[in-house]
Amino acid sequence: MPLWKRLKTLRRPTGIATPSMSTPIRQLLALITKSVDTLETACASSGVSIPDLNEPFAPPSEAFRTIPGAAEAVNIISAAALQLEAILAPPPLSLYHIVSGNFKSAALRICLESGVTEILREAGPQGLHVKDIAAKNGQDAEKLARFIRYLATHHVYREVSPNVFANNRISSMMDTLKPSREILADPEHKHEKTMGLAALASHHLDETFQASAYAWETLVDPATARSGDQCDAALTRAMGSKETLWQLYARPEEKLRHDRFQIGMQGVEAMQPADAVVKAFDWAVLPPKSLVVDVGGGVGTSCLPLATKFPDLRFVVQDLKGVIDQGKELWNTKLPAAINSGQVTLQVHDFFTPQPQTGASIFLLKQIMHDWSDENCKKILTHLWDAAGSDTRLLLFDTIMPLTCHDPSADDPKGIPGAAPVSEAPAPLLANYGAVSEMAYTADFVMFALFNSQERTAMHLVELLRQVGWKITAIHRQPGDSTFLQCVEARKDTPLFIRFNNTDPG
Ligand SMILES: C[S@@+](CC[C@H](N)C(=O)[O-])C[C@H]1O[C@@H](n2cnc3c(N)ncnc32)[C@H](O)[C@@H]1O
């Protein structure tokens, strides 16, 4: 956002300045007051109420976020409240909110794995004494009370009366919605046929949590500090073997972790709109018969809606053999005509080998780059460069990491369109809305810990692509997607580019 626009947001809504207005806490308070007004007005005019923290989560309670202006107001209120705390709380306390992250994670894991949320759902709003919770899940009541109370201190669960706990909006996110007796008797299958968030949390609190404990050891060891190899990720230290996550999951004794991961990923997938790829790029500009190659396309989830909406385009979905075999089953069920007519081809292809499709209009890579380190991404992109023509577009769908400060590319009229986020938070908030953007930074850390890879900022991507002969021409963002999936469009940077001089990452 240009400087003049950000300064405008600093003005007091009433236009009357007082000396105290210049302090950051007054500015934050003003932002909160203004945004609460916006939120309440929007909710009142739509007949929607703001959720009660003490009520368990239910999808309709999120309806208020869809009212125009409400989501932005909520982001500002949340970011301002967190920033007020950072200013006013004693610094050691603020630091310990971070230092103690692992303790909170451990307490949460205990409650998640011992079915506390399911037990409390069955108890209802009056809650249940911890002795009765412990009688059901077999835990030590006194220890359990300490962990639940620690979480309740951070608004996960609530203590209704001494040692009596109940669910709230946040603790109920871990609910598998199954009978507690069933999940406690058969914990190995508790995540099957669930929405996937509890599975995702369980995965993050287990192997990812353990891997993150070895982050520093990985970075201080010269053998792994600068490696981009998945076998050098922190995970391998935690697991005591030089295996990638996929190799680990392939072991028969790791089947439960593997299945839990898959369920968690389906949950993440479900959070993305099915038509995200359709909307992110103007596919109608492609002439009939243009070829779209979905590289590492999985079972073809992105191409399904595209092939349906654009029957004149041709598609090749590429992935490793096992995935392509699964894809054949999916397409034969969902859109067999596309396979039978030749509109869609499923092809086994390892993207670290030369790209066989040389006539592509589009190389589409969705959530591929973030799985790989820069050195590996360059190998993938180089094979695509070799197969691309001067009109081929490269489309990368990934999360573009926002900066915490103002993004100067927003002020450059000659810069890449869409390089900066659609909106930045008004000052004095952090430009990325601070911890409101937590999920993107969590994803980045997970990529580091498990895969030695990362989510990237726009400027990182510009440089990475430049080194292997691609030039970013636009970043397509949709309103409200500032930290989720964006579409980076690039073209071959020829004829100026001479690859053999530029591939050296150093
Ligand atoms: C995060 S998934 C993304 C799948 C798909 N693009 C989507 O967004 O649904 C990563 C995909 O990369 C595939 N993959 C991993 N290594 C590969 C390789 N060397 N060659 C081709 N595909 C690979 C995986 O099988 C998986 O389907």
C-alpha cells in the first residue's frame, strides 16, 4: 500500500487529534474501537451474531466472517489486541509466551490423545470434574487437571468451577465427533472419516513436534546446516534415521502415522475452495487445444474442474506411478469421458528428469515448490525451461509469505503486478496482521522441519526463478487470500538468459 494510504489509516476516525492519540496504545485502541463498530454494524444488519467463546464450535458460528468487511475488522481487532499485549505485558512474560510454546503443545497433545475434548462434549456445558474425566480416559486426575488448566489459561477449555472443565469454541476444534468410548478403545482409527483438523494437529504435535526440537542441532551441524536435502531435515535427527518423511511413512510400523497424515492433508485440502485454480488465472485467454501440463499434479485434483470448465483445452497430469494409478481410478469414476476422448492424459513422470511435454502452453505446479529446497526447485524448473517455448507460461500455485514490514514493491509502478499483498494492515499494526497470519508461518516451519524446504516470499521467488531463466510477469492474488494460495505467472527469460552462466546458486 502506498505510504499516503497507510498514513491515512492513522487518522483518528473523529478527526479530532488529542496528545494521547499519538501513543501506540491509543492508536491500537482506536483501531479496535473502529473495527468493533464495523463488525457489530455488519452483524446486526445481517442478523448474524458474534460467536460465544464458551460455546463449542459449529460451522454456522463462522457465518459472520463472510459479511463484507467483517473478516477484515476481525483481523484488525485480533492483531491490535495481540500487539497491545506485546507493548504492555512484562517483556519476560511475552518472551515466555514463545519459550513455552513446546509446553503448551505437550499439554495439548495429552488432552488430544486422551480424548478430553470428546469426553467433555458428552458432559455438556456444565462440564465434568477432572476425576470423572480421568476415570474415563485412565489418566492421573491431578496431573490431567494441571494440563487442562494450563490450556484453559490460554482459552482452550474453560474451568467452570474448581477442577470442573468444559469445552469451549477452541477446544472443540479437536473433536472427532465420535463417542469417547469408541476413540479411547480404538485410538488407532479415531481420525478415520473425520474433518481432519484433529488428525492434522495430532501429526503436528507428534513427528513434527519432535523434528522441531532438533532444529538448532540441524543448523549448527556443518554437515546439515546448508543442506537442502530432505534426508538432512530435522526430522531425520528426531527419528534417528536418514529417511525422508515418505520413506519413514512407507515402513509398515509407521502406517498409523502415514494414515493420520493423509487424513490431515485431506482436511487442509477441504479448506481450499475447489475452484481456487480455476479462479486464479484467466484460462479463457488460452486458444483452443492449448496444452496444460500439471507437473506433480497428484491424482489430478486441479485439472478436474479445469477440464470440466474448459473442454477445448488439453491436459496432461504428471506424477509418480502409484499416484497416477490412483488418479486413473478417480478420473474413471468422475470424468471418464475426458480420458476416453484424449482431452486428459495421466502420465508417469519424475520431475527431476527431462520433461517430455515440449508443446505446453502452461506448466502448472501446485504446492510443489514448497516441498523442495532451492537447489531442488532449480532442478525441476530447469527441466521445464528446457521443454518450454517462448510462449509457455509457468504457473506456480503456492503460499507467498508476506513480510512483517511494509512491502516496498507496492510502491513501484513498474514492478511485478501483484508482487505485494492485496492489503496491508493499517499502522501501527504489523503489515501482515501479526499472529493473525500464524498459519502461513506455521506451514513454513513445518516445511523446514520435515522436508528441509520452505514457503517463500515474492522476492525470494523472483530471484530463484531468475537464476534458472524464468521471469515472473505477474502474481495473481484474490481478495482475502493474502496468506494462502497465490498464482505466480512466469515466462522464459530469453534470449538474454544463458543458463550455463546462471545456474550457480552461489
Ligand atoms: C503436495 S502434493 C501436490 C499435488 C497436487 N499438485 C495438488 O496440489 O493437489 C505433491 C505431489 O508431488 C508429487 N511428487 C513428489 N515427488 C515427485 C517427483 N519426483 N516427480 C513427480 N511428482 C512428484 C507427489 O506424489 C505429490 O502428488
